[in-house]
Amino acid sequence: MRTGVWLVGARGSVAVTSIVGASALRAGLTEPIGCVAEHPSIDNRALPGFSDLVFGGYDIATTSLVKRAEALAAAGVVPGRLVAALHSELSTADEDVKVLPHGGTQGQAAAAMVADLQAFRERHGLERVVVVNVASTEPAAVPHPAHASLLQLRQALEQADAVLPASSLAAFAALNAGCAYVDFTPSTGARLPALHELALEKQVPYAGHDGKTGETLLKSVLAPMFAMRQLRVRSWSGLNLLGGGDGATLADPAANAAKSASKQRVLGETLGYVPDGHTRIEYVPDIGDFKTAWDLVTFAGFLGTSMRMEFTWHGCDSALAAPLVLDLARIVAAAHRNGRVGPLPELAFFFKDPLGDVDHGLAAQFEALAAFTASLT
Amino acid sequence: MRTGVWLVGARGSVAVTSIVGASALRAGLTEPIGCVAEHPSIDNRALPGFSDLVFGGYDIATTSLVKRAEALAAAGVVPGRLVAALHSELSTADEDVKVLPHGGTQGQAAAAMVADLQAFRERHGLERVVVVNVASTEPAAVPHPAHASLLQLRQALEQADAVLPASSLAAFAALNAGCAYVDFTPSTGARLPALHELALEKQVPYAGHDGKTGETLLKSVLAPMFAMRQLRVRSWSGLNLLGGGDGATLADPAANAAKSASKQRVLGETLGYVPDGHTRIEYVPDIGDFKTAWDLVTFAGFLGTSMRMEFTWHGCDSALAAPLVLDLARIVAAAHRNGRVGPLPELAFFFKDPLGDVDHGLAAQFEALAAFTASLT
Amino acid sequence: MRTGVWLVGARGSVAVTSIVGASALRAGLTEPIGCVAEHPSIDNRALPGFSDLVFGGYDIATTSLVKRAEALAAAGVVPGRLVAALHSELSTADEDVKVLPHGGTQGQAAAAMVADLQAFRERHGLERVVVVNVASTEPAAVPHPAHASLLQLRQALEQADAVLPASSLAAFAALNAGCAYVDFTPSTGARLPALHELALEKQVPYAGHDGKTGETLLKSVLAPMFAMRQLRVRSWSGLNLLGGGDGATLADPAANAAKSASKQRVLGETLGYVPDGHTRIEYVPDIGDFKTAWDLVTFAGFLGTSMRMEFTWHGCDSALAAPLVLDLARIVAAAHRNGRVGPLPELAFFFKDPLGDVDHGLAAQFEALAAFTASLT
Amino acid sequence: MRTGVWLVGARGSVAVTSIVGASALRAGLTEPIGCVAEHPSIDNRALPGFSDLVFGGYDIATTSLVKRAEALAAAGVVPGRLVAALHSELSTADEDVKVLPHGGTQGQAAAAMVADLQAFRERHGLERVVVVNVASTEPAAVPHPAHASLLQLRQALEQADAVLPASSLAAFAALNAGCAYVDFTPSTGARLPALHELALEKQVPYAGHDGKTGETLLKSVLAPMFAMRQLRVRSWSGLNLLGGGDGATLADPAANAAKSASKQRVLGETLGYVPDGHTRIEYVPDIGDFKTAWDLVTFAGFLGTSMRMEFTWHGCDSALAAPLVLDLARIVAAAHRNGRVGPLPELAFFFKDPLGDVDHGLAAQFEALAAFTASLT
Ligand SMILES: NC(=O)c1ccc[n+]([C@@H]2O[C@H](COP(=O)([O-])OP(=O)(O)OC[C@H]3O[C@@H](n4cnc5c(N)ncnc54)[C@H](O)[C@@H]3O)[C@@H](O)[C@H]2O)c1
Ligand SMILES: NC(=O)c1ccc[n+]([C@@H]2O[C@H](COP(=O)([O-])OP(=O)(O)OC[C@H]3O[C@@H](n4cnc5c(N)ncnc54)[C@H](O)[C@@H]3O)[C@@H](O)[C@H]2O)c1
Ligand SMILES: NC(=O)c1ccc[n+]([C@@H]2O[C@H](COP(=O)([O-])OP(=O)(O)OC[C@H]3O[C@@H](n4cnc5c(N)ncnc54)[C@H](O)[C@@H]3O)[C@@H](O)[C@H]2O)c1
Ligand SMILES: NC(=O)c1ccc[n+]([C@@H]2O[C@H](COP(=O)([O-])OP(=O)(O)OC[C@H]3O[C@@H](n4cnc5c(N)ncnc54)[C@H](O)[C@@H]3O)[C@@H](O)[C@H]2O)c1
Ligand code: NA
Ligand code: NA
């Protein structure tokens, strides 16, 4: 089953690491470390294989994929030997990365995107295409009445003023083109009533939001541990130091707020109460692509005795995110083929801020994922 | 259902914290923080309540429970106000703490213990008694042929030479007296074929080994996280700094070895391979009853990229252990009443080195525990 | 040499810990841990002894010193046994703690303070009085033209509108009363040209600002280490989590900014350049009086190789600050007697944001301090 | 002043990083980060420049310098671009790296070394040669009566049995050849009465022991901080995790013991008492050339209040050590020219376990170093 993966933000770190990695896996140059769909407990027989994936996408930047991959190699994110070996694959993929359509009304831009997606599908003889948003995090979207209904939205898109944030416009185009949509970022994406309507109309699934790769991943196992043990978490404070492109964007307080909020949600939902403390994101250019997160948890044990734990996580965000992007593309494509429509809460395992009213503990999410993939044919 | 809790090591930190805590709970002076049997997802209707518990036990030390409790209050382990308020309850419990029988053959000592247990049961009109080993960790036991069969063991116990370590002798006595036995320490306890035979003969259950309260608790959620995410753990190294009575014992390399081994087992079983690195225990008197454990985990992500996490856990061991001792006494008593016989692998949630071939992930263990308690009537 | 110590903020944590401690030292109930003037390399023969100190001061709160001391004991800041033993000393000191004069013009308030200071001096037959500001940190002061000259300031103080922040008004009163003034906080205090003029006119010394007790103390030895080794610090980021009264005040972004700025100053001055990164202060009530600070330093070694260190400091702020308050009172009193006038840059050892153009390395500051105390007679 | 640097262990990580770095500095391809002799406060006018240095040495391994440098580049210790650019310089240096003489009596081996050193000096027209030991750490040496006197030693070296550890034999040869000797390792080296006699006889200086690059460097600023502040350190525990060649050697308990002891010495000497706790070294292959050290310090403040700090140091040992090797070669060469003879305690700044009865605080050591270099002409 040849499957297209259309990356919005295709020249970013996560996207390029995903493309390099898929190519390396296809060429047998690396192992699928970090690829959840390759876990022994996950039945992946219904999923497209790594060699079934064809990449394309949008970006607003124009640096070539090879250049971006070399920069990632210099930063220690991907091995230089892989980039050297995969030069021609990357150049080929580059031909399918387009400049994001702009100008005219948002409706016109969306129509151009639909055309691009159809051309991509035909050019490569793809059975289906999954659109994955890995573009820079947007500021929180401005509410607009047309977000509430598909009819109104369609009308508003024909006006001169922008009504949708970029992530939602891409989702609108994806769904219109009959493509499943995954939001790996905290941006709005498909999370609007009008777009939900559209997904149902077009009979396609969507998934999100915000890939769970660092501090929140840890919270999703540590908070359940405190909960299972009936220990009372009194405060949970964190600081995330990040460089890289994503760090620069998140230094913008508006984007930062969205991300920080989705990072604390797991605590309230897992513990049943919200402890003191905040999670901060700070841009420190020298940190580069390796994020450092520090968290301090204070808690009470038997008879109220005070205790504490702290952890430091030093992770390469793109190397954590990229295999999940591949997992999501493969699983969502199979879900689409299996006739799944609308939000996919079974994929909560992958997200900081999952769709639906789901368990926030990682082990429960893994079980739900395993059951889901086992149900696909 | 009035239930006896006979603590071997009854004047130690864990035991005294358990007794103070149960008394405080009974008197409504504290909340059951850290008591797993009080978790909303655990059905505890079949378990004895805190006010059904009556404490007694053995020790080789003779300091009064009140003195020990005051020392724990001074060290910040239990609140001073509780010790002051529970003075008379502690003095009453003191009457049921006996000096460990010794002298003569081991068979004679065991007989004295059986008599003590029966007297305790009768004196307080107890429906049943659970013996819990919270004595100092023993050096690894010397193997002996008589460990392999109950018949041979009974004969050997009549000889002058000691054949069982103290923990196993206490288990032998407990089972003979028809009492369930729980080993909260890494000592041998009931883990001998001969004692397994005896448990079956006497139709009593047993559980163990080694309460999971700190670093291993964290490992039991973090190792599954790495496993579920297909991240490859390359090394896991740890240092445990502890003062207190337990620390002094574990400074003995022999005891230390037993404990360190049980601490690493979770890694191999959860990850499916054993990463580089060791776990060390070190006695640092000034650390007192609050243990500090530091762990460094190095791991590979997608394309082999190296990452790391470290954590520091600063926990009060006795305040973490005591509520589990209460949980175990309550659950094992109910299991006994329900006719459960032999090892209880469903209680793996509580132990570093659980009996049976069980899942080492904490979430799976919690589910098994919930199913088990729900099955009791 | 009987010496008065007039604490502005006398019912705060630092002040009460200082009073409890000085009383305990006088009574021989404790050792002078943390008291720099008792260091073998510091010649303290010219300084008043602990038994020469008499305490008084101002606050806006009215809780008794005994109550405050008991709260500090419950929080683990001071030992309960000392508070119990020093009950009557604390009650006596309470009589000399007044409500901060207010109402009328600032000039009138200052006059009332001068009268209070004189009465205190006479009541206890004190040779001299040192005023130490340990009140809550103020927001950054609003600039005013009258800050630039003593003449203008005296006129402005007679007007209805406030011209000075509280810390500077207290400094004005202190200097007018012929008392030396120490600012242990980051507030403005004596740092105004007009007040400098006044200090010269009245022939009294002053010292400040902002006691160096935690993260900045560490920076003042670690930054010189990197500098001496020619290692290039690329980023230095920190998060300070604090509860307690001071934490609540600093949660106010205005106060926070002043404090954070004084915390980073040591880096620029010691390294010769300002690395990336920020220092944050966050109020987390559950943290209480024990502050936790975490810092991450990334640096380059030979050939540009990237390295990192991180530290966590878990200190009891008041127990770190109080002995320095005693040191400062003793040393500044002796400096005053020795005819020292104006700012005392030799006391940089004690401060985050020292007066004068001084070395920010702790070792150099210690040497300067030792030379200074040795020069006093 | 053309100066030879004869490295014992010339194919090891520290040696190769030193050679790559000196070549890169000479070629203007890098900055002297980490080079203390380039500090603005150090007068280096009397020292040989980087382009005056010529490298040679001994090893027991035979892998080429280029291969070793490439391995270091792959491990992230040195930049790959430098190794590529310096290919021919490294090949040239390779010609001066000899296999350590062996066979025959130790006296014969020493004579062969003297001949090698003289040939090296003549071949390159060197004014003088400094021998620097950067070979693998040896097990603690076996005491021998001949260590006590030069006369006896000379006789014993003619016997069949080995009397000196390898590091001391190299020191013997170096001194005999009129070369200054620096021990960068904890091995015995020149630290024997007989070799001290020889240094005086030959009128050459020597320096050591054990380069101070990580945890001990931090201790040398943190311990003085606690001391200056009169804070009472109660325990100081540490764990050093290291991979790399040095790690493998130190996994040997005998070598480990020597190193651990020299690491704790700074505490006793700086604090005036020895706190609880130990420092451990552990070999973890996956850690590679980047060492991770974790230390926990517990201490008491005013009134005995307990506090703690912990730090994690993640340093590249070779990148920290190599610039110091260059510093030492340059400074010791100049000292030799200035007629300095015997031990050089003024170089304590560089060593964990310095010669002589010196201050262990880093700031004082830096001052001593600055005074020393300023005295050279
Ligand atoms: N890496 C992780 O661990 C992780 C985890 C969760 C979420 N995310 C999210 O993934 C996204 C990508 O992260 P990254 O590290 O690759 O960031 P990046 O800055 O390297 O890449 C973002 C790319 O998006 C492009 N872009 C910006 N606006 C666009 C638009 N409107 N349309 C198309 N392209 C646009 C940029 O030019 C850039 O190439 C971010 O939103 C981040 O928050 C990442
Ligand atoms: N606290 C925890 O978190 C935790 C977790 C897992 C296991 N454990 C285990 O629990 C046990 C108790 O820990 P603790 O901190 O209370 O130690 P402790 O030293 O305070 O108490 C041990 C008590 O056992 C007594 N004792 C020694 N030998 C005995 C014997 N043969 N028979 C009867 N009593 C004997 C001692 O006199 C002492 O009173 C240890 O084996 C420890 O390893 C504790
Ligand atoms: N504790 C440390 O390590 C440390 C270090 C450096 C600086 N400081 C500074 O010391 C000061 C005191 O800290 P703390 O922890 O004792 O705080 P705290 O909140 O416990 O005490 C401050 C006291 O000042 C009083 N106060 C407020 N405004 C006043 C005014 N205008 N006049 C007189 N009293 C007033 C308050 O009522 C309170 O009793 C703070 O400014 C803090 O930033 C403390
Ligand atoms: N890197 C640091 O930060 C640091 C700090 C202090 C001390 N040191 C010491 O420096 C030494 C070198 O460290 P490294 O990391 O380069 O180790 P390494 O293992 O990479 O190199 C040691 C070299 O010495 C060679 N060798 C072994 N025995 C020899 C002998 N008898 N004669 C000549 N060569 C011999 C080995 O073949 C190897 O090439 C070690 O003793 C280490 O303890 C290093
Ligand atoms: Na840490
Ligand atoms: Na830490």
C-alpha cells in the first residue's frame, strides 16, 4: 500500500529527521529505534511498511533538504554518514516539497493545496496520503464565529480576511482532498467544530495534538506512579531549556502559553487534582537541538512526611519526534483504509494533549494503541 | 474481622512507623496517604479495616516503642504531635512485642514462636494473624540440602547446628502456626522448597520479597516507558545513599549484594536485555532516615542518537514502607480467609523482587492487584 | 561595647532567626555555624560579641516574636528546643519591636523613627546602633529628582506626596540618627546620591545590597572557576523555587525583576562577558522556607567541545541569612567606631549586588573582608 | 625557544587531543579555550609559544595518531574538521612516537629511553624537553627499599627483577636525560626519595600529580566556599561514571583506590575535617569519553539546620586535560630554563594531589600560579 506523507513544515528539524530516517530504514542502514509500530506487542501487519512511504510537503523556507540534513548532522541529531549515503534520496524528495500557497483568499489558497495533494497522489500512484503538521507552533488562534459550522466556514473563506490559522487551513485542505490529518504540534489544526464536520463529510480520520517526547512523556508515567501509590503530589515545577528552531518560536510568549498548558494537563487528569507549580519553556540558543528539562516534584507520604524527587531529561527532540511521525503516518493511513472517521482517541499514546476523554497514563494508552492496531486489517 | 499483625523486627523504623500510623488512622488523626488499599480503584470491602488490626511481634532490641517513635519524630519521619497523642496505644502494643526466642535447637526456637503466635491470637481473640518480616536484612543464606524438602528440614531442625537463616525460621514458625507470611525484606524468608511444601500443607498463603519503595519503584515505571517507546537503554547506573538502621546493615557487603541484585532485576525483565551499569548502596550516617538515590540512564533514540536522563529521589524510606506493610497485612489476611494458598504473585506491585513469573511494569502490576482484591469476598 | 541591632522587618523569618540565634549563642546553647566573623582567619577582636548585641526594630505585622519563632520551628528552620528555652528572651525583645511609623508626611515619619532609635539607644545604654533592613523586598523605586541631592530631598520630604520608597526612608532616618545602615535586601535603601551625601554629613558608614545566600553564592565560586580555567561559559540558566514570605513577595514580577537582575550581575563581572540564559524566581507555596535552586551551565572546553554542569541547591534561606545579619551588625558597628564613613565595599563578601567596583569572586572578597576586619581596632 | 614535549602514553586520548590541539593552535584553526597560560592574569611572556612545541613520546599501543584522532572525532572529543585538516602534521608527529623500550634489566630500558630522549632533542634542535606522563594509571606501587636512596636504586636497576613501576622508570630516565618531568596521572612517577635526589643532582624540576579536571576541580572551589561561610559539611559522596580507556583501567580496584584517595584529599585539607562519604569511580562503557560525576553534599547551617546541594558534571575529560598538558609543558620548560630544581608546588592549581604542603583552594592556587609565571624570565 503506497502511502504519501505530506509534511507541513517539511524543511523543519522533525520533518527532515523523519525523511532521513525513513530513507535509512528503507535502505537497511539503521534500526527502527524509537519506532513504536515496531514494538513486539504492536501488530503492524496492517500498516504500510517503511518502503511504502513517499514524502512531500510544504514549507515557507527554501533551504534544500540536503543542506538541512547536513546542519542536523553537524548538530549531532542525525549521523553524518547517513546524510552522505542518502544524498540522492533527499534530493528526490526535495522535488515534492513546495512553497506553501499564499496570496488571494484563504479559500483560494486551500484550493491550491487540494490541487497539490491530488497531483502528489497521482504523480506517485499513492493509495492514500496522510497530511502531518510539523510546522512551527502558532500563537493561540483568534476565535471566529465561522469556526463553529462548516457552512459558515466555507463562506468566510471566500472573503478577503483570514479566518483560519495556518494549521487549520492546511487541515481544511487535507480533509477536502480526502486525506487524513495529524497534528503533531499544539496549534489548532483540525480542532474546530467546522473541521470535525468536514472530516465526517469526507469520511476521513484525524489525530493530535502535540507529540509527546520529553517532560510530558515522563509525567505520563511518573504521575500515575504517585497516583497508584496514593502519594500526594504537592508541587510539580519544571523548566524546559531549548535552542533550535522550535525553541526560538516558543520564546514567543503566545506560543509558549499554548505549549505550557498542554504540558500540565496530564497532571490534573492523572492525579485528580492540580498540584502547585508551573512548567516554563525558555529559549537558550546554545542548548541547540538537545533540550534539557528539569522538574522538581514535592510530595507527601504516610503521615504527611515531605519528600521530593527531581529529574533532568536531556533529549534530542527531533530524534524523539521523528519515529513517532512515521508511526502516526503508518497507523493513520491504515485507520483510514479501515474506514475510521473523525478523531482517533486511541492514539493518545503519542500526544501531550490528546483528542477525546482519554486516560493520561502511558501504560493504559499503550494498551489502547495495541488494541487499536490489532483491530486493523 | 480482627486481624493480628505480627512484625518480626517490631522495634525497627518500618515497624514502628506502621504501628504509629495504624493507631493514628484508627484515631482519625491522619489520612491514609500512601495506603494503596485505599485507592479508589481498589475494592477493599473484603479487607480488615485499620481498627481491626492488632500489633505484636519480635525484636532482638528492647528499646520501648515510645522511645523509638520519639526518635523517629525527632528525625522527621513521623509527626511529633502524633507520637505524643498516641503514647498509651504504643505502650499497650509494647506488651505484645517479645524478645526473639533463642537458645536450644532451631526446632525448639520455632516451637516457642508457634506458642507465642497462638497466645497472641487467643489473647486478642483474633480471627487470624499475618506475620510480616521487617527485620534487618540478612546476609545471603548458606545453602543446605535440607532446604529442599520439608521432611529433611524437620529432621535437621532438631540438630544442634543452625540450618535456616532467621527469616526462614520465622517463616517456618509462622506457617506451622497457620499464619500467612509476608517478607518485606530481601532475606530468604519463605523462599525455600521445604517452606513452600509447608505452606501447601498448612493451607496458608505467603508473599514477598523486598518492599518496593524508592529507586526500584521509579525503575518500574521508567523502564517500561523506555520499552514502550522502543528507546534503547544503554546504561543505567545508580547510587543509593542511606543512613538509619537499614543503611548500617546494608553497609555489610553481603547484605548489600542481595539488595543490589534485586534492584536491577526489574531492568532485565522489563527491557528484555540488561543495560550496562550497576546500582550501589552506600551507608552515610548523616543522611539519616531520608534516602537519596541518584540514577543516570543513557539511551539511544532514532538513528542511534545518544540521550540521557537522571533523577534524584529523596524519600523517607519508613514513611514509604509503612503504609505498604498495612496494605499487605490487610490483603494477605483477606486472601487467607478466601482460601488462597502458597505464593501470591498478584501482589508483585508491592515488591522489588516479586514471587512468580510476573510483569515488572508498575501499571500492569496495579491492574493485577486491583483484579485480585476485587476477587476477594 | 553594647551595640543595638535595629531590624526593619523585625518579625520576618530572617530577623526572627537572627534574634533566636543570637540569644542561643549568648546562652551557650548552640555553636556559631555559618557565622563568618567566627572564622579562624577573621580577626574579630575589635567586634562586639554576641552578648553585646541588643535587638529591636520595626515591622508592619504584629504577630509576637514567640509565635513567629514557633512557626519557624514547626517549619524546621530553627530547633524547637531552642525556641522553648528562649521564650523569655524573645518576649523581652518583643518590647523593642515597634509598629513602623506612618501617617503624615514622610518627613514626619522619619522624625518619629529618629526618636525611636534615640530612645532605643538610651533605654539600653548602647554605644551605637546599626539599622539592618530585612523587610520584604520592594518593587523597583520610582525615580524622583529629589533623590539626587540632600537639600532637595529634605524639602521634598515635607510635602504630602511620598518621595522615597520605605527602605530609603528608613535609611534616611537611620543616618539622621547617626546610625550605620545595612541593606540585606535588593531594595533601594541608601543607594541614592542624596543619602550618600547624608552619610558623609553624619559621618556614618553603610553597606549592601542583598544578602548572598544561595544560587549567587555558588555563582561567585563557580564562575571564577570557569574563568580561571579559561573555559567558555555559553549559557547559565536557573530556576529558584521558593515558598515562605519572601517567596510570596517575589512572585510580584516587579520585585522579582530587581532580584533576578542582581543575581546575574556576578556572571558578567566575573566572566567578562554575559552568557545566554536567565535566572527565574518562582513562588511555590509547598516549598516553604527551604528554597530549591537549579542551575544549568553549558560551556566549551578545548577545541570548542561542549560540556555541561548542573546543580541543585536546597537551602534554608533564613538559616543561611541570619548568621550573616549578625556578622554585618558586628562588623559595621566596629567600622563605625573606627571612623569609617560612606559605602563599605570591603563587605562585598556578604552581598549579591555589592556597593562599589569590587571583585565578584568569593575568594577575593573573603581576603578583602579579612584585611578589613584585621584593620579595625 | 624550541621545546620538546615527550608524552608517555602518546597514543592515549589526552595525548592525542593535546597534539591535535597544539597543531590546530599553531595553524590558527582554533582558539586557546581551556589554556590557563593564555589567561589575561597570567604573564606568559617567558613561556614557549604553541609553535615552539615539538611532540614525541612512548606508548605500548601502535595504532597511528591519525586513526586515534579519527576515533576521538567520532566520539565528539575533537572536531572532525580539525583532524581532516591536520592529517599531515599528525603523520609527522607519529614518527617521533616510539614503542616503550622493554626487555633486559630496568637499567637497560632506562638507558634506551635516555638515548631516545637525546636523539629527539638533537633531531629537532630542541633547547629542552619536558617529559609528561599521560599513560594509563598504574596499580599502587609495591614498596621497595631501593626507593629510598639513589645509590641503592641505581644498583637495584641492574638486577633482573623490576624495582620501579613504569611511571617511575620513565621519570628516572627523564631526569637522567636532564629533562623536566610532569606526572599528569596518579601513578608514582617521581614521587620517590631516590628520584627526588636525582632531580637535585641533575638540576631539573618536576611536577605532579594527577590532572585536576572534573569533580576535584569543583571540590576545590566548593569546599572553600563552605569553609569561608563557616557552614559545616556533614557528608560528601560522589559517583564518577566513565567509559573510555581511562575508565577501563580505573575499573581495576587497585588503580581505582589510588584515584579515589587523591580525590577526597582536597576535602580534608580545605575544610579542616573529613566529612562522611566516599567517592566512587565506575566504568560504564556506554558513557564513553564524556564523564558524568554526581556529588551530594549535606551540610549544616545556623543552629544546625540541615541543607544539601548536589551537582552533576558532564565533562569531556580529554578536552579538559589536554590544554593543561600544554600549559604544564610550557610552564615547566620555562621553570627549567629559570633554574628551578625539584618539586614545583606553585603548580598545585593543575593537580588533584599536588606536591608539597599547599593550599587546596583553587583561587589561592591561581594566585600562586600567577606569581610564579610572573617571576619567570
Ligand atoms: N521535536 C519534538 O520533540 C516535538 C514535540 C512535539 C511537538 N513538536 C512540534 O513540531 C513542530 C516542528 O518542530 P521542529 O523542531 O521541527 O521545528 P523547526 O522550527 O525546525 O521546523 C518548523 C518548520 O516549519 C516551517 N513553517 C513555519 N510556518 C509554516 C507554515 N505556516 N507552513 C509550512 N511550514 C511552516 C518552518 O519554516 C520550519 O522549516 C513544532 O511546532 C513543535 O512544537 C515537536
Ligand atoms: N524502609 C523501606 O523502604 C524498605 C523497603 C524495602 C525493604 N525494607 C527492609 O525492611 C527491613 C526493616 O527496615 P528498617 O528501616 O525498619 O530497619 P531497622 O534497622 O530500623 O529495623 C530492623 C529491626 O529488626 C531488628 N532485628 C534484627 N535482627 C532481627 C531478628 N533476627 N529478629 C527480629 N528482629 C530483628 C532490629 O533490632 C531492628 O529493630 C530491612 O530489612 C529493609 O531492608 C525496607
Ligand atoms: N533569606 C535569605 O536568604 C535572603 C537573602 C537575601 C535577601 N533577603 C531579603 O531579606 C528580606 C527578608 O526576608 P524574609 O525571608 O525574612 O522575609 P519575610 O517575608 O519572612 O519577612 C519580611 C518582614 O518584613 C515586614 N515588612 C514588610 N514591609 C515592611 C516595611 N515597610 N517596614 C517594616 N517591615 C516590613 C513583613 O511584615 C515581614 O515580617 C527580603 O527582602 C529578602 O529578599 C533574604
Ligand atoms: N583526562 C583527564 O581528565 C585526566 C585527568 C587526570 C589524570 N588523567 C590521567 O591521564 C592518563 C591518560 O588518560 P587517557 O584518558 O588519555 O587514557 P587512555 O587509556 O586513552 O591512554 C593511555 C595510554 O597510555 C598507554 N600506556 C599504557 N601503559 C603504558 C606504559 N607503561 N607506557 C607508555 N604508554 C602506556 C596506553 O596504551 C594508552 O594509549 C590516565 O592515567 C588518567 O588517569 C586524565
Ligand atoms: Na541533577
Ligand atoms: Na539533580
